[in-house]
Amino acid sequence: MRSHSYRTFKVLLLSLLTSTCLVFSGLSAAHPHSWIEMNTRVNGIDDVVTGFSMEWTFDAMTSAYMIDGEDMSPENKEKTLKNLAQSIVRNMLQDHYFTYFFDGDSPIRYKEVFDAELTQHRGKFTLTFNLPLAEPKSVFGNRLKLMIFEPSYYVDMSWKGEQSLSLSPALQAHCQIDLVEPTPCSEQMAYALALPIDADPDNALGQLFTQHAYLTCGE
């Protein structure tokens, strides 16, 4: 059975448990309702990408709600955070870890995550984990696209800029990352702003408002 902490996390990420969402009724309308600031490193060996190292920092309100009802006493805090991190990544598997990596129109698959860690600093939690590809992906002759988003746009997941994206040493010599900001039209923005917090999720919204990171490499 999934823990209370994961259920509340799922509410914040997918807005599926509307009864729990009533806790946030004071926030009224408009998406998003939660924010994740990301740092991502593209890992590789020789001329292949092998996976990603993720660092996701949650806003203070989301962080506080994630541990509501959990035992954060000094003697149990480490165990609580470890269990919560493992629960989060285990259950995000069905959502592809909100990470979408493409070669053209072909999605690139991943292995499971087993090394997640949740840490706390100044009232915010940061989730770190490594996401390995199912098979190494050649970087030459390909323009690879990376998107990380929560489909309903209940949560804004974003990089602050290209400085939030990095390459492992093996890729730095011949690869670069270009970050492209989303360009939703005024009608799409108005629609997102008008959505009440307890609305049924519109799983087309997230991709409209997500950034695109492009990895290109030369010989």
C-alpha cells in the first residue's frame, strides 16, 4: 500500500485526489500550484549517453506538505526521508519519472531508479537520483530532445537556464545543450490560469508549458 506521504506527493504532482486538494482551496484557481527547480546532468561515456543525474528542489509549501504526518524526530528523520525518497521514485516509474527523451519521434527508454535521496535545506526538500538509459544512446548524428514535465501542469518543473543543464566530462568536448523556452499562445495561457485547483487534470497542458533541451554533438 502506498504511504500517506506518497499520496500527498501524488496530489501535488498529478492532482488526482481531489478530496485532499481541498486543503489548498485557498489558492483558488490557476495552474501551476507547485514548483520544482531542476538541475540535470547528461551522463555519458565515449560517444554515448548513458543516463541523467537529477536534482529537483521543491518549493517550501510543497516541501512542508510532503512530510505532513511523518515522523521527523531527530532519531527517525533520516529513515523517514529515505523511505519517502524510495516511495516517490518507485511510484513515479509508471509516469516515466516525468522525463521524456527522444531521438526524433522515437522515445528512449530507461531502467529503474534505485538510488534516490531526499535532503532538506532551509525549509525546502531536494530529491536527487540517477536515471540510467535502458541502453546507451549514440550522440553522433543525432539531435536528442529532453523534456521533463508533469502532464497536467499542476506542477511547474523547470530549469532556471542553460546553467542548470550540464554534461559529464566525456561529453563536454564535443557536445552542447541548447535550452528552448515554451511559447504557449495567449488562449492556452488563459485556459491554464482559469483552471480551478480541483479541476479534472488536463494531461495535454504540461507539454505546452515545458522547456525543451536539445543535445547536439560533433565528431
